[in-house]
Amino acid sequence: MTLSLALPALQANRPRIAIIGAGPGGLAAAMLLAAQGARVTLHERDSVVGGRSRTLTTGQGYRFDLGPTFFLYPRILSEIFSACGASLEQEVELLRLDPQYRLVFEGATSIDATPDLARMEAEIARLAPGDARGLRPFIAENRRKLAAFRPALERAFDSPADFLTPGMLKSLLLLRPHRSVDQDLARYFKDPRIRLAFSFQSKYLGMSPFRCPSLFTILSFLEYEHGVFHPRGGCGSIATAMAQVAARLGVDIRLDEAVERIAFAGRRAIGVEVGGRRHAADAVVVNADFAHAMPRLIPDALRRQWPDRRIARARYSCSTFMLYLGIEGDLPGLAHHTVLLAEDYRRNIRQIETGEAPDMPSLYLHHPGASDATMAPPGHSSLYLLVPVPNLRDAEARGFDWAAEAPRFRRLALDRLKALGLPDLEGRIRYERMVTPREWRDEYAVGFGATFNLSHDLGQMLCFRPRNRFDGVEGVYLVGGGTHPGSGLPVIYEGARISAGLLARDLGLGEVPQGTGFAGAAPALNAAE
């Protein structure tokens, strides 16, 4: 009798957490907070979980990743699963790819990027014999660089004073914040094509390697040191597994439920409003796109550090033009991941930065059927074509109208596939969906269509990024690419762990397990078949 009476009382005393958005950050936060005993309700505006990491499915049996198409550094998410009494390796089959991707230098040759350093040296030597000797020193230094910057990736930053710790000051010499990625790579690789092979990854942040801070050479390092993985069934299978673990922990996942605003008593968040009804909460976690959601969720007067005018003039990443194509027939010889680097790459980047749609764009092609037969019906192939383009704010400033220009750009994108030896796809297309920056904004609620969120320049990193414990109000926490540490799935998971840890301490839930984060080796997983 005593136990039965006590249980409801115990449940009633558990803090109530409302999470807005079931993207990777929202799902990770939900798992961690529920595992700490909180009552968590996850509100998702769409009918599926995953946000931009969902998998699109069609009636014909084609499957496409909507956004991210591969998985880097599984250790962080594996630790989050472990902290919640689950196993990532048992919930999701991750295939390690080798080669990781094929880089095609237009008008020249290609490289099959491999984590086998001896083979990669041979690949580099085919293009630039003298640069092959720079590979191992590059890997060794970036191992040290990641170790030096690791504390910054795994902790919250509340003010510029946080830079003044001895560890941060010591790391600046190694991080060389005054250099770009390309400038830093020039210390190892003289051939600009080889530098591109280790710097195009800055596109993961929506940035140019000629402007992106040199810290981010760690992106390519992570690929070679820890691997590139394909989740069988697409990246959405990871979000599905996270939702299943969250539900087992008691998280109330509510789909097709858009949050209209956060309710406040003074400056303290007291809940969320959905369909005109208030749902009480002791804290609110925001996983929605920062630029799109914040002006809608929180009154301007409460956002002292990030009012509407600052959000409007902030610097944003590029956008992407997408084609999701169901193709009749197989595509033998086409790699799982292929990157076409335009012959005049600098001009291509310059056009995007100045708001001009590129006339000879670089592109990325995802052919998951090279490793995973579940992504298309038998005898067919799923292709995902991505072209980096300006975000809407920059493009519209030049008078570019996607409603009028989309058909022409589609034709250009398909014609560019000829450089990859795919000249005859048009007649084999059995399913097609196009997503332009307008659809990113209007259908997927991405501010300015900037698919990689706020730019990651030095003025918008660490404490200069929207903070994990949101400034100016109480009880609001951020997760996702719009807060510290930034974009990219492993970084978003780490950010969710940071924000969940802050919230748990603030509400007396105890310490969220932090794991080893970016330290050590990634867990051993399956090789691609």
C-alpha cells in the first residue's frame, strides 16, 4: 500500500521537460533526460522523427536520405545509447566504407579516398608524388589538434572569459585561428587538388575551405582516423532507433504537433503552447532551426543577445539544391559516395558566397545501392544529387528566383553528371523529387534555406554562437546545429549531451554521463559488403 501510494507522488515530483523538434539533437536530449528520470514530452511538427536526418520513402520502394547521407565518429552516439541502457551496435547496423568516397577532379582524374594510409599515399602519388609524404604528418598533427580542442567541443561556453583558461590559451598555438583550412593544408600538400581532397569537407559546415578556420582540418582527419559509415536502410534508421530507445524510457513522442510558442512567466519558461493549449513544463529544449524558430517561439524583447535584428544580419551557411531520383537499372562502377570538384573550384565557391547560382557547379552524388540493397527495389537504384548553392537571403539580394530558375538548374545538374560517366539517366528516371532552398525554408522550416545553419566563422563559434543555456531567459536550452559546438551529426550529439547536462544540473536531476566524447578510437563496426 505504501509503495503504491508513493509511486504516483514520486512521478509527480519528476521535472517535466518539453522538447521542440525530433531531430538528432532533440532525440539525443530526450534519451538522456528521460534516463535521468525526467518526464519528457517530445513535440514534432512532422509525421516522422529525424528532422533533416530522416529517410524519405516512396510507394515504388525507393529510399533516400533527406539530408546527411553518411555517419562519422559513432563513439559519441554509442556512449549516449550506453548511458540509456541500450546498444547502438545492436539497434543499428553501421557499415564502414572503404573506399570512403570517390573524388573526381573535373578535367583531370579521380582519387578513391581510403582510410588505409599506405593505399591513400599511393592514390595521392598518382596525382602529386611529392605530396604523398605529407599525409602521415597531417594525420599526426590533426590528432594533436583534436586533442587540444577537445575540451572546447565538450563543454559549454558562457562568456569570452571562458577562452582564458590555460588549456584554451595553450591550444591556440596549435589551432592557428588566423589561418584558413586551405592555408593550413598548404603546409603538407602543394598541389591544390590534394588540398581540395582534404578540405572539401568544409562544405559539411556550408563554408569555403578558403575562409573556414583552420581548426576544421579535423573534419577530414576524423574520416581517415575513424571511418565513414553507412547505416543500413539510411541515416533515418538511426533516428528511428533513437526514438525507440526514448519511447522505452518513457518519452512521450507526439508527431504532427507543432509548437506555436514557448510560454513564459516573466523570463522563466513555464511550458509550450500547441493548438492554443498550454502544456506545462519546468524546462524547454529547442531543437528547431534557430533562425526560423526563435523569432516565432520567444518574444523579441526576451532575446537580449539574439533579437530579431541580430538573427537577420547573422552570417549563414550556403544552401543546397537537391534531386532525389529513382532510376531503373543498376549503376555498376559508381561509388557509394562521389564528389565532383569543379575545374575552377575557387570561382564556384566565390559565386556561392556572393549569392550567385554557380554556372559550372561542384556536386555530390549518393549511390547507396553500392553497399545497401535495401535502398531501392530490385533492378533499380536510388540516387541523391546535391549541389551547393547560395542561401535564400544571399540569392534574393541578387534577384535570383528559384520558382522561375529551378527547371533550368535541374537541367544543369543532370548535365553535370556527364562528368561522372552518367550521360543517359533522363530516360531511366522512374521517380523524381526536387528540393530547392525555397522548399528547405517553406517545407522543412530551415531559416533562409541555409541547410548547414549559422556559419562557423570565428565570430560565430564557441561563446559567440547561441549558447546551450539560452541567454536572457530561464529554463530554455538549445540543441542542434544552431548552438555550440555546431553542425554535423557527431557534433550535434555532443551538443545535446552538453545541453542535457546543464539542464539536469539546473533541475537537480544529477549528472548526465559525459563519456569520452572525441577522445580515443571509434568502436569497431562492420565493413561494407
